[in-house]
Amino acid sequence: MRGLWTTDRVRAAEERVMAVVPPGALMRRAAFGVAVVAAELLAGKRRVGLLVGAGNNGGDALWAGYYLRKRGVTVSAVLLTPDRVHAEGLAAFRRVGGRVVPQLRDVDLVIDGIVGLSARGPLRPDAAEHVAHLDAPVLSVDLPSGVDPDTGAVSGPAVRAHTTVTFGCLKPVHALADCGDVRLVDIGLGGELHGPDLVELDVADVGGAWPVPGPEDDKYTQGVTGVAAGSATYPGAAVLATGAALLSTSGLVRYAGAAVEGVRARWPEAICTGSITDAGRVQAWVVGPGIGTGLGAEAVLRTVLEAGVPVCADADAITMLANNPDLWDARDPDTPLVLTPHDREYERLAGPVGDDRVTAARKVAERYNAVVLLKGHTTVIAGPDGRVLVNRARSSWAATAGSGDVLSGLLGSLLAAGLDPVLAAGCAAKAHVLAADLAAANAPITATALLSALPTAIRTIRPL
């Protein structure tokens, strides 16, 4: 499990530590960490360029240059704001033979010390001009300059980092944006940081939570998942969601809907019926993928919400809930509900997502007393109690038609097994992106291929 802390809390922690350590100690400790990583990236090459902004971030870069010069590396620096440069860092840099130049040329690595955690918005024109002409890999200090530290938003010119070195703890930007390979340097903040603002689950967290049958279990005790999905127009949604529910646990899946023949033909293990009223008892429902938004679909959704068991509402179910507020009355507010919108579905519920995806997910979670899984390259999961999980995809291969149907079936099975809804959503998101990576192997895939990779992904997460 990796915690992420917002910049306000990080700065407050840094101030408390700086009050009890010698002046400049934290900066030099941080800069030494940057220099160590830089030396590793150089791999025997000898030329480093610094892009130096104002204040402490520029100071970090200059002190890193100082330590690299002490190792015999040739270091040159562009001072983007000479009147506000970190004076002590510049003096140390010059003292060991660092050169100040108007433009970086013929360097093997660039250290980005343009702006730090206090900055907002894109790079200013002069900095953007320098960045545009870089042809060497970039090592960013704390974050790629021009990327918002708390939202990961990029609203204009920004640095594209090969590697980012950050200090004390991870910040939201490191999960919400592309920061390259993120390295964490300990500068002694641990005692001043308490519960994180965001959490990123790792494979061990998911493996520890994943439901595994014991010797006393049978198909009913592991959780029975109901799937209300698909239609004559979109039978594939039913096949994919049902398959994901079956492959993610070894319990029982009941399918109810118009795609009954297609589901039965592909998944003889499922108990299939054409009517939601004939489905039988379940421990959780998946509803929405491919069912349409007509009156019949509304009746199905209402029946599911009235069942008094956890519900994963996806796709058309979200659209119906957005278009017909009366449907919310069918739900017992104490029964867990997980909404899984992509950005356009989110907009139907609450308007545009905007740049701050964490705040957007929290808003809908609070408004509807539901867990929200906001899909994206970084999936954001917010609970109505304020908890937030983030899950980064290592690739974009899961961005394919039907992928969301697989995710909803997977999530529904975890809800049926009794997992906490926020944790279930986080585990499902992790398994989903891992299955996509395994299926793709750096080539385009279909949702069927992603589905087929689920058992391998789960074995990776939960080895015997």
C-alpha cells in the first residue's frame, strides 16, 4: 500500500521538521538524493544540464549540480529567474566549477528544477521554450514542471519526465499524472505525516484481500453474483460481464436478461433466465451493461435496487439513474452501491469531470452516498466516507470496447464475496489492468482476450 499526501500537508510537515534541523539540511539531503539518481541515469556519461527556477526547487537542482560536480560530472545551468535564484545553492554550484549558460547544449541528462510543489498552471513561455528544445532525458525534481501537484492536470506546456525524484512521501501527482519512474528519497518527514489523503493498493494488498475458498466453502458461501446485462442489440455485454464474474471467483453466477441464449451457450456454468424476477437469490447484482434505457430496462434496474444487496451499477444503469431521479428511491440508502462511470457517464450525473478527478469522484460519492469508480488511465475510487483509492494503469490496452463490462462483472463478484465496497472496487481495478497487460503483451487486444487473461492475473495477485 502506498500513501499519497497533498501538498498542503507535505509543506506543513516540512516546516515542522525544518524548525528542528540545521538550516538547509533538508534541501541538501534532498539534492544529494537527486544527484545519486542522476549519476545512475548517466550510466558513465558525463554531461548534465540544469533548468533552474526560483526558490527551493531551483535550489534543489543547484545543490544536485554541486554534488554531481564533486563526482567529476560536467554541469551547466540555465537560470530562468536570475533575480530570484536560490543564492546559497548558486554560490555552492559556482564554487565547484558549475557553469551558468544561456541555453543547454550537448548534455546527456537534464535536471528539471523549474518549479516545485507550490506552482500551479503550465510552464511560462521562456521555460517552455527551453523545454521544447531538449533532446536528452529529463530527471524532474519533485514533479515534472507544469503538472499540477495535487490533480495531475496538464493545462499547457509541461515537462515530460523520464524519472522523477520526490522527497519524504509521494504526492497525488505521482499517481494521477505521468511522472516517469518515480523515486522516493527519505528526508525524515515520516514522523510528521499521518494518515494519507489517497492510497494506491499494491499487488500484496489485493492478494491479501482476494476471496479464496476454504475447505468448508461451497458455491453458495463464496457469494452468488447476479448479472442483469445485455440485450438483443448488445448480447456481448452480458457474455463478458457474466464471464468476468465466473472467472474471478469459483462460486455461482446467475444471469437474467434478453441475451440468455448467448450467455448459456458461452457459459454453461451460469444459471440463466430471461427474466429478472426468476433469477433467484444473489449476494450482489451487476446491472447496466448493454441493457438499454427503455421502460423495461428501468424496471430491471428498479428491481435490482430494491433487492437489498450490494449493487454495481454500470453503463446504461448510470444513464437511467441520471435521467430518472425517481429510481434512487428504490434503493435502501444503507445498501452498498458502486457506480462505475467513465467521464461522459459522470457528466450525466454531475456535470463535467474537470481537471480535479479526485474532487469530482468525491463529490458524486457524497451526493449519492455511493462508492464511485471513475474510470480513466488512473482510476479514482471514492467512498462516501471520504476514503480515496487510486489505481494507475501501466498501459492503455484496456481502452477497448467491452472492457468496462469485464470490470463490472469482476467487481460484482467481489461484492458478492463480501468485500468492503471501496476495497472491492480497488481490487477489481488492479486485477483488470493487470489482465489487460498480460493479454496485450504490447499489442492491441479485445475485451475477450482481457477476459481470458483474468485467471492468470488473479494467480499473479494471489499465488498459492
